[in-house]
Amino acid sequence: MHRKKPTSTRQKKADQQLKRAIKRGDAPPPEPKPHRPKTRPKTKLGPTGIPIAGTPNALAASSRKLQSKFVTLPPRYLEETKSLASSLVLQRPVPDKATLFEVSRVNGFPALTCPRRPKWRFDMSKKEVEANEEGWFKKWLEQTDESIRQWMEIPAADNPSDAPQSMPRSPTYFERNLEVWRQLWRVTEISQIILVLLDSRAPLIHYPPSLRAYLTGKNVILVLTKVDISGPARAEAWTRYLQELSPGTPIVQVEAYSVKETVDHQGKKQYEPHLPRSFRERLVEAIRGVHAQMLEPPEKIRDHPERLANWKPPVRRDVDWVGVLNAHGDKVGTAIGGPTIPRPAEGEAGEGENDNDLEYLTIGLIGQPNVGKSSLLNALFGTQKVRASKTPGKTKHFQTLFWTRDVRLVDCPGLVMPNYTPLETQVLSGILPISNVSAVPACVYYAAQLIPLEKVFNLTHPPAVQPEINAKRTWREGMKPTSSLEAQTLAEQNWTAFDILTAYADVKGWVTAKAGRPDIHRAGNAILRFLAEGKIAWAFWPPGTVISQSSTQAREGTGIWIPKKDGNEDLTDEESEDEAEEEGKGKAEAREDSESEEDEDEDEGEGDEGAPGPSRVEVSTASRFAALAFEEEEDGTEEE
């Protein structure tokens, strides 16, 4: 490779003189260079206009097309919530009402809906159909944004307008990418039975009124996932509540993972996809019951014999349910549609099968991100068939896998449904990728109102600014100076979200690169990951549940936290490859704010706004070097 020769001083002076002459008009301007567009490898398109997989940029373009889109939080909101998180004192012990899930009061607000696919005709071209869908979606997006704007103008129920200080109402996130909604449209169109997966820790977040209205008229089965985290008592309570909310809808509880018998070299528990036999039987029995109902003609058909003679069920008549119950292993789920569909050989058709019967029963799995759709598929098959990740939204395209030759399953990508739910609740439930959350202090403040995080992590209150001792010249009878020990005891009783972030960052030795202060954003991301991934077990009780004052939950004031029996929480910092990919782009906004404040503080020599000043900086600076020793000592036991 030939290097470009450096320009000499004479050449530089000649170029400058030429530029000045052209500017004065003494020399003609040079001829413009012809524009040569950059050549890029062409992407081959298939017969349907979709890029062929394996060609350059085809997979990347397809993945970007299905990236979820959400609103961007305003900088003013981020600054205000960060300041309030350092001043608002958390209520301790956690009140009993925090253990109950609070239903959003939406009286007077327009009902949120899911966008429906507009009607189309077979004589319409592909461009006409897409243009029609884009027009409908744009109109729906404007109406939904206006409804949420009206909702945000009203203060929250726990934050009255006359309160001296309170957190502002946070916005709510919902899917804003039409391509992701098209995936849901396709899955609901081809599915005859729909499994709606709900996180048993807070099912109402995952089953909002907009989704219930969208699935009206469909054959729905509600599946409560992660019951191993919430526990049987809460799972049963939520089952009864959902039965009252949706009468006649089957509700099934499942667990998707089991602990491996062998552990790795670090002694950590390993999990594998597994669905216990009892849960499998309940799920198959619920599907079989809905299938039997679909084989029965409706009343308007039964009352007319001429219609009944020509009526055909909308599903396959004969299904080998024994084979469905026992189907698991590596050979299940290998065929993905098309000509590879498993078909019976000639002469092997079962009784009742004819040319008019459908080939298979299609079951769709839908739900919000990180609710466990892919994990349930792997547990049903008993092996890793689809990619399951801790990061929400990893499934981009809907996937079709055959359970048996009679039944096929369709896994829909998770998408955030419209709901009057604040951002902090969505983050706690793991709906949004933690690395893309910029309002970390606000989310940690919300979680600390429900869970005593300082007790979960066994934190020590960071040193506070000591109050000044009353001077003798202002001495009055009955006054006595406050000692440093009394001031520290008072500070330990008053925790704020900022104190929790600072204390956890000090324990881990996480400091910012420039100012050497506790890295609260990294600490907040770690805490929110523990909550979203279930490493810190928590679960709400349904609304209206009566909790006895003599119960352990009420006596200890643990809120929605479910302490483990052995008292050992799995609080190891593990970062998967998926999280590492999201780390760089998700923290950009929060990091820029943090670094800019550090630069200003270095010049002014003052602390952050709303944060304790000199004393906390001294402690953080000292721990900067302690972090190096901490990493060297525990490099083999903890993965940063």
C-alpha cells in the first residue's frame, strides 16, 4: 500500500495564493470534480420483494426494519427526576398497600386500542395495501399520542398537585413501528388458538384493556409464566382474579426452566428448558378443551338444518392429543413450514380425515417482550429450538415450528401494548431493555418504594453532610449540640434513591472515569437488571387482596420482595452477549449527561445538583483505588 506523500511548504503556500486569487476574481475557479457515488454490494431480492437471506446487508437491513421504536424522554424530565431522587425520602418500612397492584384510574380518558389491519381486497397491489396500512397506522398513532398527552397532564393518584415535592408523572412506552405490528397481525390471522403469555408477577401489565379488546372473538388461553418466581400463593390469587376479569377464558400456569443437576466450576446454578409433567398436562388439556369447543357449530348454525349440513369446523378435526402430550426431544419442532411440513404417508390418514379437512391446528403465542414466549417453546420441546434471551425484544420475526404433524406453533415477536402504565412500572416488569433506559434514578426510586433495596443488598448508608453544631453565642436554654453519631443515625433512617445508588456503587467500586465519583448509572442498570431478570424475586398481589397484619410480609415490611428461604440472593453481575451489544447504544444519553456534569464540576469544584457535596466526593475518590484491589482479589469469583 502506497502512502500519500506529505505536502511541502511551498505547495501549501501556492495553494493558499491560488485560493485568494480565486476569491478576488483574479483567477478562474477550478472545474468541479465529477461526483462518484460509493458502490455498495447489491442485495438480491426474492420473488416477493424480500431480500434473500445470506446476501450482503440483507440480514442487517431486515433486523433494522423490525427494531422497536419508542418516544424519547425530554432532558427536562431527566434532570427533574434525578434531582428529586436525591431529595425525596423513601418511606420505611414499606407500607402494606405497596404489595397490591394498583390499577390505573382511566375514567374520563379515551380507551387505548391496538391498531387493527385495515380491510383489503385481492385486486389491490402490494403498494396499495402497504400505503393503506401506513395511513391507518399514522392516524392511530396520532390519536394514541393525544390520549396519552391528556393522561400525563393529570397528576398521579399518589402525587397530588398540592404536594410540596413529588415525582412527575412519567410517560408510557408503546410500540411505534408498523413493521412490528404487522408481525402480530400475521400471527393472529393464521392462528386458530392464541396463547397469551402473562408474567405472573404482574399479569395486568401484560394483559391491558387494549389487548383484550383486540382479541375479542378469538379463542384465547391465558398462560401465567414464571410461577416459580412469584410462588404458588400469588399465582393462585392472580388466577382467581383473571377468571373474574375474563369469565370463561382458560388460565394455565407454567414453569419453563429447571435447575441442572451439575453446576459449573464457579458453583453457580445452571438452568435448562423444562416443563414439568403436571404443567404440560394442564396446558394440553386446556388446548384440547378449546379445540373441542371449536368443533361444535354455533347456535345460529344449529338452528338451521340446511346451514348445518354445509357447515365445516374452522380447525382440523382429528388431532393426536396423546402424541402432543408426549412430544418432546430433539426431533420435535425441526420443520419450519413450506414443503418440509410433516405429512402422513399414503394410506396412513386417520379416520375422519378427508380432502376438506385442514392440514394442522395452528396455535399462536403472543405477549409483551420478556414474558417468556421463546422459553415456553423450548420447554415444550425439551431442547433449545428458538433463541431465548434476557434482553427483551430479541425475537424479530414470527417463527413457525411443528409440535407434531397435526399441530404447529407460531412464536410472535414481543411488542409493548398501549396502556396507561408509567415507564417505571414497565421497566420493573422487564418489558423494556434496561440498557436503553435513560431515567435510571426515577426507575430506582419507584422500585425502592416497593422493595427495601438497601436491605436486599445489605447496604450501609453513605456518609452524609454533618449538620453544624449550634454556636455558643446563640445558645438558648434547652438547646444542646447535635453529635456526629446522632446525625449519622438520623441519616441512616432516611434513605433516598440516590443514597441507594451511591452505596451500591461504593460497594462494587464503580466510579466515573473523570471525576472519580460513584457511577450511579452503572449501579442503577445493575439493580434494574436484577429486578427485571428475577434474580431479586418479587411479585404483586392482585387488587383487593386482604393481607393479614400478622403475616411475615406485613410484619417485616418487605413490600413485593420475596426473600429466599436460605437468605442468599443470586446477585452476581453477569452480562450476556445480548446485553453487551445493547450496552453501548443504550447508555449513550445517560452517559453524556453524566460526563457533561462531571466536566462542569471539575471546573467549579462543586457537587452535582441535589447531591451531597464534598464529603461524598472524598469517599468516592478514596474508593477509586480500592476498586482496583477489589477487582484483583475477586477477579476469579465475580464477572464484571
